[in-house]
Amino acid sequence: MAAAGAVIGDNIGFALGRWGGYPILHRYGKYIRFDERRLKIGRYIFQQHGGKVVFIGRFIAVLRTYAAFLAGTNRMSWPRFLVFNTAGGVTWACAVGLAYYYIGSAVKNVRGPLDVVLGAVAVLVVIALLIYLHKAEDRYASLAEQAFPADLDNL
């Protein structure tokens, strides 16, 4: 049921992104630092690596929330999205379910210290990812401009 809920929910997010995501981000994206340059980067990344983003995004909390919407916004094909979304949803549900089944009772004994360590690791991973994205943005922007030299409205 968890996998079915994840897949169905992401298909709704994909549809919202497909039918309204680009106009919303194009019009209001400037308020969250989503300008035309970053919209092209997103389109390029989903064109080149969309399947990986959708699959791996299932395991990253913030990306899990937005990956389906962004896949739709960036015109990823729905059949391809469906394959990677289903694979990610089933893998995620099985991994989380089995992890809680087999190690759930052991984790509750170390819950306090484990939460602190996992929180610190998560903060470090997010900081490292933000530094990487900041450094790689110019490179991705030039690749995206080569792939989409015209305005995205015309594509």
C-alpha cells in the first residue's frame, strides 16, 4: 500500500507540474530564485538524468516532495517517469518496511543519540550538496544554454 500511495501521489504531482508547473515557475519563480537560467538547467537535467532524479529522489526527503512536480514541469515523458517512479516507489517502500521490521526494535534503544548523529549527518550532506550545486551551476547553465538556445516558452 505504501508503494501504491507513493506512485499514485507522484503521478498527481507529475500531472500538476505538466499542466501548470512551467507557467507558475516562469511567473513566480523569481521570488524563490528560479529565473530563466535555472529553469533551463532544470530542463537540461531532467532531459539528461530525469530517471535517476526520480528514482533517487524517492530516498531524499526534500527531493521526494518536489521530484514528480519538477519532472512534469520539465517535460519528462510520462511513460519514462512512470517506470522510474514505480521502481523507486516499490524499492523505497520495501527498503523502509524491511528496515523497520528488522531493526526497528533495536533502534528505539539508541533513539536519542542516533537522532543527533543522523541530524548532524543530514546537515553536512545538505551543506555539501548546496556547495556542489553552487559550484556546478555555471557548468550546467552553459550546457543547458547549448541544449536550449531559445526561450523555453518556444519549446
